[in-house]
Amino acid sequence: MQLLLQSLTVALSDTSNYAYRSMPNLESPRAWNGTRHEYRDPHTVKQWNLCRSLRVLLSRSQEAIFRRSWPTLTQAPPPPHHYRTIRAGMATDICVAAASVLGASSTSEQVSGSISRGYGLIYPLCLAGTCLLESLAEPTVSPGGSHTILVSEPLHTDPLNHSSTQLAGVIARLDYIEKRIGIRWAASVSRFLRGQTRIFYDLGRT
């Protein structure tokens, strides 16, 4: 799986039609942290977000394997922060890419983002949100080794915490997809990330 994902990422990177670059955009309310992606073909953001989502899932699977197999493995596991760093990077890339899907103009202008592209952004945003929740709420470990977090309170309201403000940005994008584009599914994901549904979320069974 890892080799397949690496090959796919290399293939996307080496194909000019799939190329993108990070651009500063301090004026846009939908750019993340003053940055947005500019894709040569705007439709390829879907493939890139698929790769990012798979890397999140793969990192969690690898972390669970190391956690459950150590110390029987012959090699030492990576440092504890290794897999979280990977997921944090993917979450940031998904947030930055959202401006290319929803548009990078002012929210006072015409609605940007089609229904089909809005649908394609909901799941990556949800995964990015779970990566941020993971850094904001310490997971509990079951006897079987699975990591679960209880999402029962708003964790996106601390302006001094980077992960909290980024989670607020993810929720804002989901709210935009629901209210401005009209996809109601985004509302249920937003409620989950806000802690309004009091869900136990198993990080290993994404």
C-alpha cells in the first residue's frame, strides 16, 4: 500500500497537468494561513486530495501495527511524533487546497464551487478535522491497542492554539459547502467536528 501510494504521488508530481504550487493570498477568507494552491488543471485537486486522504489512513494503520507489534519487531518504531507529523502535513495541504475548490475570492462575491467539487471536498476535510482533533484531545487506548477519542465538546474555539484555529477553518469550509453550495451532508460532518454529536471516534477505523 505504501509503495503504491508513493508511486501514485510520484506519478502526479511528474505529470505537468497535475502540477500545482503554493501561492500567498492574504486577502482571501478561504485561503488557509494566507496560502492557497494554484493547480494547472483545477480538477486534479480531487486526485491530490485522494492521495492526502490515503496517506492519513496509511499512517494510522502503520502506527497501529507498530504499537501492537512492538517489542516483537526487529526494528525500533519511529518516534511518537512521526506519524502525527505526517497527518498534520496532509491536513494542512487539504485546508490549503480547499481555496482552489471553493474559490479564493471574497465571500461577498458570487458563490464559488460546484456541487460535484463540494462533495469531493467533504471527506478530505473530515479526515483533516480528525487529525486536528487527535492533537487537541488525547486519545484513550483500549486493551486491544486501538486509539479512540471522545468528541463531546467544542475544540475549535481557542484562538491561541494553532490546531484549534485550523479546526475552526475546516468547520468554516464545511459550513460554506452546506449553506452556500447547498450540500446538507456537510452539516452533519460539521456538527461532529464541533463536538455536538458526542461521538466516540476510533482513529484506527477511519
